[in-house]
Amino acid sequence: MDFAKLMSAHINKAKEAAPPDSSDKKYLKRSEIEAQREAAYLAEKQAAEEARREKLEKKRKAEEYEAHKEAERREKRRRLAEESKQRREQEEEEQERQRRKRLGLPDLPPRKKEGEDEGTPVPDDEDIEEEELVGKLRALDEPARLFGETHKQRLKRYKKRVGADSLAALITDGPIPTTLQLVPEKDMRVELKVPKDEEARKFLFRQLASYFTMVLKAWEVALAGRSDEVKTSYQGKQAHTAMVQARENMRPLFKKLEKGDLEDGILEPVVEIVNAAQERRYVDANDGYLRLSIGKAAWPIGVTMESYFTYPPDPESPVNHDILFRPGIAPDGSDTFTPRTLIYDLKGAFGSMRKVNALYEPDYNESQEAGGVWPSKPIIQRSQPIPQSAYQVHLDAGLDPPPLTTSTVRYWSDYSRVFYHPKSLVQLSEFEVNDKLMPFEKWDVGMSLFDKLEREVDLVDRDLRPFVEECDGMQGLQLITSVDDAWGGWASGWIERLQDEYGKFSIWTWGLGDQGSNMAVSREMRLQQIVNSARSLYALAEHSSVYSPVSQTPLKVPSYMSIDASSPWHTGALQAVAIESMTISSRLRSSDGSRGSLHDMEDTFNNTGKRRIAKLEMSAADPDVLEEKCEEQIAQAEKVGSVTLKRESEGRDQLTEFDMDVFTKDYRTPSTGIKQQKKDHIFGRVEAARGEWSSSEGRGGRDPRDRFGEGPAVQRFSTSLLFPLLDSFPSIFNVRSGQNGKIAVYSGLTASTAVANQVRLIEQIVRRAASLDERETLCNSLQTIAEEYDEGWASGSDSDEDD
């Protein structure tokens, strides 16, 4: 290689790498190069430090600006909160003034300005000299002076101590605070005769308040003197709960005593009770309490259960009304009796019914709007209220209501005769009834609405649990819902929550389907309803103890009944007759041998635990005709010397053939290809008879036994209590006693192969109508349900070939 060229290349490379030098030096020392490099490094470091300082300065200024803004925001919030507090205090002061004016109490003293002392202004003529005031306080064994106490505060303390404070009304600090001036124990003795003089009545009210206060105080002292072991025991806690409940129940009485408007119908029994208790005649006092609390007030109830209530001296009703109705107390202290129910409906579906009714009128003025943060008043848009029907107007006025017709009934509230508790009525404001833009028709819409509300608030805790906690011994829950629209999805969400919370109780579901089968609806809408019913069938039957699909109208209408299938009033009445009669045995009193709980009935036809779907059937008849036939049978039996006509002992070899099948709609068509070549095999049945039904009513029968001599499990309940027809009930039964009286009803719940046939027919329709994403799961679920009704019996035993 060329050594000269290699050296020349290295020299040139070194020259290129050397830093340029502005001096005339041709060569640089290494120390000079290092000094230049160090100077460049220091300059770069100083520039970075200046940039960091500038950045920190900007950040500090931004933080100071943000802190200033935050202080301004805090000051603004404090100012708004102070204004809101002042506005709220003014409203509370105005409400207190109105309350004092209503009770006849002195007006509130003027409000203190900021910086004034806390002493109440005292007129000059009521003032006391300081030395005299100190002497009087010492005479009462009170401290002469308190730390930081002014003369006005000292005077106020003295007047409050001696009970002569005329500046403001005194409120006692007893178990029930009251503005009534209590009398000493020696003046508590009341006379049996109620005075007519106004002053004497006021003194009587003070006597009653004083006596009840003394009794409650003695009760509290007696309970407080118990040992800790007794207090923490179950009986000890129950005793304390009883005392607290009695104290709360007496608050409305004290309010009436303060107002002085206690009517003689209540005042006279109260005086009788107190007089007997003061004379130690406690049995007479208890009798007086019973006479006061039973049969003295109009029971605010209605619908079918209205006729089940009896009042002394009439004999006790066989129906225990406490099962479906709950006692309560209205804000004015009067007793109420409202259904144990929870009703959900869309906006506008309640008609003219109000959430707050005559039993629960509010104490406040509804027109008063609560003030908010903003000083301007809100603009309120109120919808036009729905006017009451003539039937409801006459009921409110205490007059005989006019007869109802299909043209006058617009909403179910038009013929309702019941006052509901405000918590029983829940309106779903997200949807409006008969809304064309957002119809409540698809199953998924109802399920989505339930999930949305369940995420916001626990519906079971908010709506249902308060009613459940009032029950001493709950036997089960009943869910009544339509299943061919979005309510099926809503009910499916509810039934899952009920199964989680109350799975050990019986949960009966009545699915009201085919609501639009007799109306002019499109084919797409009808297919959508069938798909909704199928999805509800799977979801409700899985989580319910008993699921019974109920059709809008029976498949065959008997000759003694005329019903308008397009009227929800007519169809709802027929469904109410069947459901109420089927479950009547669960509401009978324990002393009645025909009582059966929901769990007892479901065990009869669901002995495997998987046949939860039952077929609902019924028959109706004139009770007078049944009684005449029964008398003829007795007369014929007496001729041959035998009188054995008990329903429970006969008819075991035959099952009743009912007149009406209110099971789900029959979807069989010639195109389905399914022929009924076999009779329905019955696994189990529960029957409920109301009236003098016998086995030979012309309804026919069939032998339930198979070729091995074994038959289905059958349980029968009978009662002489007929189904009452109120004036709000439509005239759908063409029987002699059914026009304005009562009818005899025979109903039954049956688990048979008819369920499997209907489920398979629905499954064939769903297979063609349902969407692809849900078709396979839904069809497989329906097939699984149908297979439960094909197992456990010989397939050829009930065929026509064996007959």
C-alpha cells in the first residue's frame, strides 16, 4: 500500500475534525481545545437553567391565577349558599307562622339582626330589676348568673322556670311534645260526662294530655329500669317496640287535642276509657277501646273484597281480610285500610286517579314551590288533568253511582272503588300510554327500562320491601302482568329479583296475554305479540312457582255469558272472577277446614317441581239454581235412605269438565299439521268450588284413571261464600242472581299435556317469526318446557284407540 497516501488522508481527517479557529494560530494546544469545550458546556448549562427558571415562573403565575379564581368561585358558592339559607329560613319561618296561626298560638317574635344578643326582647312593663331578679332566681335554687349571660337572657330563664312566659308558647318536653299546658296529677281526674262549655272542654283536653303524658312517662321509666339482660332479650325488645308504637300512634290524638276539634264520637269513648283506667277498671277500659276501634268508621275499601268485611254484631267473615289489605293511619290520625299491592303503569294510564287521595291529603299547600339556588322563579308546565267519571264523582259525594257502560269506562280507575296507599301507585314517566312515537310494545323495551331503573335505585328495597316488612307471616307473592308487550320484559326483570330476594316463598304469576287478538292489528304486530308471549313464557315460568297464562276471552263462550272482547272492562272482570275464585282458599281463616295456602295448592299439580305451568279453567252458575238442584238430590237420596252429598267424598272417580277454558289462546291452524289424536293427560289438579256445586251439574266428567288404576293428584277446596257482583262489575253473566247479587264459581288449575301442545305450537310460530340471534335459544327453551309434560306416563293410555 502507499504509505504517503495513507498519512495524507489521516492529516486531512484531523484538520477537518479540528474546531475552526478565528485566530491566526495554525496549531492549537489540547488545553485550549478543552477550555473551549468547557466554555460551551457551561453556556449550554446556563441556558438550560434559565429556561427552567422561566418555566417555573410561568407555572407559579398560573397557579396563583388558578388559586385566585378558585377563591372567587368559593366566595360565590358561599354567597349563593348563604342566600339560599336565608331564603329557606324565611320560608320555614313563614310556615311556622302559618302553623301557629292555625293552632291559635302567639306569633313568632321578630327576627334578631346580626350582632344582637340571643336574648328575647322583653317589653318594659314585663322587665324586672337586676337585684330583684337575682333574688328570685336564688329563691328558686337557680344560678343567679351564668357566664356570659345578659339581663334579658336571665329574665327569660326566670320566666321559663316559673312557667309565666307570655312571650312565646311553651312546648312540653314529655314523650309527646305539646303546646297544651299540663295540669298537676291531682287535677287529672276526668268526669264521665263530656262538658259542652268551650272553656271546660279546653280544660278537659289539658287533662287528657296530662294523663296520657304521665302514663307514657311511667311506661318509659318502667322499661328503663329493667336489667340489660331483659332489655336485650326478644321479649324485652318487643316490649320496647310496643311502647314506641303506642307513643307514635297517640301523636295524632295530641294534635287534635291541641286544635280542639276532636269530635264527640271519639271524645266520649276516650273519656270513658280514661275514667275507667283512673278507677282501675281496666277490663271496662279495654272494652271501651274495642268499641272505639271497631265498627265506628267507614272502611275505605272496595272492589270484590268490599263485601267480605263484616262488622259487629254480624258474624265474622270466613275471609281473613288482613291477608290482602293492610291497616294504616292517615296524616290526620284516622284509620285506613288499603290493599297490599304495588301497581306500575305508564304515564296517563291511571286516568283521573291521584297518587295522594282523600285518605292521605298532604298537610302542606301543593301550590307552594320550594325555592332553588337561582333567584328567578321556575316556569311550570302543567298538563290538563283528566276529569273524573260520573261514577267516581257520585262515589266521592256519597251518592248512588250511575250504571257503568263500555262507552263511559275509559280507564281502570273509572270503576275502581278502592283508596290506594300513595306508595302503591308507581308511574313510569319514561313512556306514555298509547304513544305512537315511543310505543311500549317490544319485549326488550320493558327489560331495558327495568335494568335502567334498577341501576339507579333498588326497586325491591324502595317499592316492595316496605309492604313485605308489614306482613307477620307471608305465604307468597302474586304477579299479574300482560305478557305480549313490553310489560312481559318488565315483569321478567322483576321476577328474577323476586326469586333472588324471596325464593323460599310461593311466587304465582298470571300472564294476561292475547290483549290484541280480537282487535284489528297487522300481521307483523300479531307475530311480534306471539314472540313477546314466548319470551315471557320462558322467563316467567323459569322463576315462578306457578305460571298460568290467561287469555283475554275463553276459547268457547258459554250461553249464559255475554262478553265484549274489545272492552278491557269486560275481559278484566272475567279474569278477576277466575283468579280471585281460584285463590280464595288461601285467604280463608284457619278455623275453616277448606283453607289451603298457595304452597299447598302448587304441590298438588307440580309434584316434580318442574311442571310450573298450569291451565286455568272455570264455570259459573246461578246459586239459586244450584240450591234447587241440591234440594232435589237430597229429596231423592232420602227416598232411598242415603244422604251422602259431600263434595269432598264424591267425584273422586271423575274430573270436572269446565265450561270455560281461560288458558292461553289456541294457536292451532290447519297449516300446523298437528292433530289432536290423544286426549290430554292430567298430572294434577286443584279445584275451588264456591257455592253448592255437586258432581251432577250437567257438566259431564271423565275418568282420570289410567289402565293401571292410577289417576292424577286432585285437591278440592269448597266454600259457601259466593262471588259478589258489585255495581262496578259489568253485566256479563246472564243468570238470575248474577244481575245484582252473587254467582257461584267453580275454578281449577290443571297441569296436563295440553300445556305441552300449546308450547309446541308457539314454538313452531316463533321458529318462523323470531330473529336469528334469539331463535335457537328461545326454541330450545320452549322444547325443554314441553318435554316436562311428556314424562312419567304411558303415552298410549289416553289415546282414542283404548276407548
